Amino acid sequence: MSLSPIAQVTGRGVVVAGDDIDTDRIIPARYMRCITFDGLGEYLFRDVRQTPEGKSTNHPIDDPKYKGATILISGMNFGCGSSREHAPQAIARAGFKAVIAGGFAEIFFGNSTTLGLPCATATRKDLTALMSLIQKDPTTLVTIDVEKLHVTAGPLSFPVSLKTSAQQGLLSGRYDAIADLLANLPKVKELAGRIPSATAS
Amino acid sequence: MGKTLFQKVWDRHAVGILPDGSTQLFVGTHLIHEVTSPQAFGMLRDLGLKVAFPSRTFATVDHIVPTDQRTEPFRDSLADAMIKELRKNCSDFGVTFFDIPSGKQGIVHIVGPEQGITQPGTTIACGDSHTSTHGAFGAVAFGIGTSQVRDVLATQTMALSPLKVRKIEVRGKLGPGVYAKDIILHIIRTLGVNGGTGYAYEYCGPTIEGLSLEERMTICNMSIEGGARAGYVNPDEKTFEYLKGRPYSPKGKEWDVAVAEWKKVVSDADAIYDDVKIFEASEIRPTVTWGINPGQGIFIDEAIPSPEQLPEADRASAKEALEFMKFKAGEKLAGQKIQVAFFGSCTNARISDFLEASKFLKGRKVAPGIRAIAVPGSQGVSKICAEMGIDKIFREAGFDWREAGCSMCLGMNPDQLVGDEICASSSNRNFKGRQGSPTGRTLLMSPVMVVAAAVTGKVSDARLVFAKS
Ligand code: SF4
């Protein structure tokens, strides 16, 4: 599938502070009772956005000052836990175009890349500076340059990291691997003949 | 220079290198369930694609299936729709489905090994992070997202980058009352919840070799909780013995050929590892989590740490955990009142878990006011428990004995915590909201410790509670 390359993402940021924000927090399992991903955006961070009684907790996602943000900024080990693609799907469907964090759990990272949602890793120091800048002035535009692996935001300018294969995929519009995988089907069939499969007897 | 099992399996299953530099990896066996597969089949239909190798995919229902109702339609119409969708997808695309009437349904990571589908030296993928469980057999097993489920259905391959391998050697003898669950909780606590990023964990050493396959599954299961993408144990005679005669295991002459192949995938003695960590079994004691990630654990006789005692990087999370759990630093977990005891999940709902716990539970009663539920990991486990009278021991003690499924491990079905209830749980995740209530509190521990908590109504050192039995 030829998709448009993603070389740069620019937008306003929202800070969802904290480390180890797991995929159960991003999208609680109760909201995964669905057979399509449509409408998942609404349930992003659901349980921390509302009290059990349904009152708003003023979570940053609902804070009017961050309205229209397209870049999610969070702490270390973002997206740990369950492999549910519902998590990056909810983030993307809530309107986000990229995530900047101190680090990402691997499955989450891979799932996000496949959807064309770049996940850039910043150092703790740069991240702290970015967070306080955005908290102070949420109108600041944040730009992630996927090619140069660099983030600029107001007076800030710092390097970020991204796995090379993800970067290559995003830049070439091949972040969804399906077309490349399908192209090799003849080779796959040949290999399959040599790999035993579990069969009932 | 020798190779690790991981490298051997990877090399054997690599189709080639993709334009983005990642590897196209062949998936020997693909497992699917009702929650992460419907969208993948939807994408397949949108793209007009077929399942490339339908005989390599196996399906079951576990996450959302009710454990107290087995006749359709299910009370939860969404659950009903998801299960019917999987049934239709399997029939449309020619995939084997261990449906409820098959007698083989259960948590996907328990069904695979039980049916002999999980075999050494192969690659396994499933749209579920605890796919690492299958590594107990010397398979390289990956949890994947739904788009990758689509990739595997359409091509039996996926794009992945190779992992580093960390050897985790455990040596010495476990003390009485200390189990596989304690080993893995201890490893995660020591190496950190993201300590395994970029790695596959190879568990080895005399202690691991001494464990049964079911115990090895408990350890491999939680590799993901330590941040590792996969975890495995080299196959040995115990592995072959477990697999022999299972429905999907090779038979007759093919069995001998398979065993010879399986022996070859074992890591070479001179294999090079990217990292090595050594643990002493005798230092491990029954471990219970006090926080909101599986690395926030302590030995039962330790006190909850204060954030200041922890490395700086862990302090914010510890503070958040104390607040959420309503615990104080310096407090002991032992003695904390519980409201719910959950015995189940792909970490600990196999026959040996129920058998071991039943020895202590026999003749005892669940403390008044405690909601205790026991959920076998599969219909197969359920059947054997019934044959051995284990279900009766649990029922007579006051446990609610359920049908197979994930149940309260993730609370996608009606089995959920209510409000801020504290649950002694044999599962693998204690994230906020994990067990179905946004404010529910989960304490991870071994199954025997769950039973000890159930009968005393509070977190208890099973070694003391059951001292005389
Ligand atoms: S038992 Fe829990 S961890 Fe295991 S597959 Fe089911 S929900 Fe996931």
C-alpha cells in the first residue's frame, strides 16, 4: 500500500504527564468490546478523564487550553502493557498525529508506526523542558522533523530518536508493511514448505 | 561461535530484509481470539485478501466470553456479537476454531500448549502481549497488534527487527512456599518494568530446568511485564514429555524427527549473549505487588518502600501508586484486608496451579464476606480438575467455580471489581483499572498466596497460614 510519506508533523501539544502510562490506561478493556476501531477516540484515557460517577477530572485531554492539540507528550515507557492496537487507534482517532515521550514499550511503538503515528523519544531533560513550555504556553507549535530526528518548539530545539526502520518506513510512506510483505509471497510459500506446522492426527 | 535459540529460530524463519531494514519473519503458528482479530479480518476483506495459510491459524474465545453463562445469546450483546463475528470469520476463511462446544476452548495461551500446537523451535504470533507464554516450550513467541494480525493472516509473515538476548540464569533451590510466580515477580522487580526493552529473555539455570512446563509458562508469561518482547526456555526432555501424545503433536515416525530437530534449536554452550543476569533462588521469598505496575513488588515480610528509598526514576510512579492504592510507605502488606480473591488467568490457571492450591485449601473456608472466584484457564483444565475432585475442594471452601476464560484478569466481561475493592489476584497486571473498576486495586501474587488471602480475608504469608498442613 502506498501511503503518503510522513516527514514532518507540526501541531500544538498536550502534556499527559507521568511514567509507565499503560495501554489499559490509554484505552480501558471495557471499551474494546467492538468489532471495528471506529469511535475509539472518544474513550481515550476514559477512566482517568472521568470519576466513576461521570464527573470530569479536568484531565489535560479535556482541558480547553489544549484544545486542538495533535501532539501527545508523555513520560517514560509510554504504552506498556497489553498489545492492543486499540491504544494507538484511540490516540490517532482522537486526532493525534504524533507522540513524544521519554520512551515507548515496543509493541505499542510498532503498532503506532504501522498506523503512521510517529513516536519520538526525547531525553528526560529535553522532555521536562518541553512539558513545562507547553504547560506554560499551550499555543506553542511543536514540530517533529522525522528526517532530521529533531524537535523544535518555541525557543526549544533538541534531537529525538526513532528506530531506523520506523523512520525509513515513515519517510518512504511504507510504514504499513502489508504491500512489501505481500510482494514476497512466492518466497514465503517456498519457506513454508520447510517449516513444520501443527496438525491434528 | 555459538548461537542462541533465538538466533537459530530467527534465522530459520527469516524470509528476507524489507525496504525499511526490518526482517520479514515467517510465523509458524498464529493464534487468534475474539478481541483483537475482528478488525484484522475486516481489513482483509477491505483489501480483498484471503488467509494465506489457514491451517497455521487457530482461534478460541477467552477475553470477553462470560464465565457464568454458556448458552447463547449471552446477556452482554456486545460479547455475543464479538463471538459470533469470530465464528463467522473462522468459517469464512477456513480457520480452526476451538469454540465453546468443542471442549477445547480456553485462554489462548493455555489452549496452545494443551493441544500440542505450541512446539519448540517455531515462531508463534498472537494479538495478545502474553504470547510470550509459549516461549516455555522453546518457541519464539510474539504479541502483536491488530494490523500485524492482518499481516500474518494475509501472508503468514510480519515485519520485525531482531532482538538482543539477555540470559537470565536462576540457580539454587527455591524455599518452601516459593513458586514460579515469585521468581518472575522478583526478576521484574529487580530488572524493572522496562528493563527488558529490546530484549528477548532466555531463562535458564538449574532452578528453571527444575521447573515443570506449566511453571515455566508462568515465568515466560510475564516477560512482557519486564519490558521484554519475548521470553523462552530451551526445550529439554520435560518439554518433549509434555508434548508427547497431545492432539496436535507429531505422531509416530514424525515424532522422532521432530524431537531430533527440537534438540538442535537449543542455545549452544558457547552462544554469545548481549547481557547476562544471575539470580539466586534461595534469596527469593513470596512476593506481592503493592503498586500499579508489576515491578512494584515486595517480599511478604518486607515493608512498602517510601518513594525516597527508591531510585529517582521510580519515585514519581511510586508516589502515584501509594496514592492510588491508599497504602502508606513503611506499612506491611501482610494483614491488609482484601475483598476479592481471583484465582485465574494465563499466568496461573493451569492444572498444577489448582492442584497445588487445593492441597492447602482442602477443608478450609473462604473468610466471611470475601468474594472468591476460581476460573480454570481452559475447558481442558476444567475437565481434569473435575476428574480429580479439585473443583469440589474449591466449591466447598466457598469459591465460585467458573467456566474457562480470562475473567477478572482484565474485566472485559461481567467479572469485575467494584469501587476500590482490593483483590488478591493470581494474574499478571495490576494497572489502574485493570480488573474492570477504575479505582479497583490489584495485588499480584502466587496462586497459593491467593488462597491464603481468601481463607484469612487479608494478605497473608501462605507459609505461616498453612504451616501445619
Ligand atoms: S488471562 Fe489476562 S493476560 Fe491472559 S490473555 Fe486473558 S486477559 Fe490477557
